[in-house]
Amino acid sequence: MSDTVTTPKTKVTTKVERPRLHKVLLVNDDYTPREFVVTVLKAEFRMTEDQAYKVMLTAHQRGVCVVAVFTKDVAETKATRATDAGRAKGYPLLFTTEPEE
């Protein structure tokens, strides 16, 4: 009698999941000039003058506005660079990120 144990061969498949997306948010403040905010939006997020103005106005009216949606690394980098552009000029301009639902 043989004590050989046979185990079935299982095939492991890995599911590739899309990376979670993050929103870049523009937070309104009462000190940063509107023109400067539009300039930063155009430079960092490659918006047209009209798009940038609408985003800035929405943030001004509602207190916060979604600027764009990216992967986590890109969103954090863009938010940091845009916030730093404001800080370099002495403005309290703030961009933040949060996961998209």
C-alpha cells in the first residue's frame, strides 16, 4: 500500500485593480487675489482662462471646489505644487486632496 497524497493543482490568477482616484480640491480664502488663483489653475492644471475662472468662482461661492481627479500620487503632487505657488507669493492659497467615492 502506498501513502502518496495527491494534491490538486490550483491556478492562481491575480486581479489587476485600477488605482483609486483622488480629487484635488481648491479651498476658498479671502486673501488670495482671484487673478492669481486663475493663473495657478492655468499653470498647474492646464486649464483655459474660462475653465480656471469658473473653478475659482465656484470655490469662492461654495467655499470649496473640485479642481480635477487623478491617481493619488499625481493629485498630491499637483495640490502641493499649487499650494506652494501661493505660499511663495505670501498667499494662504490651499489645495487639498481626498479619495473619490
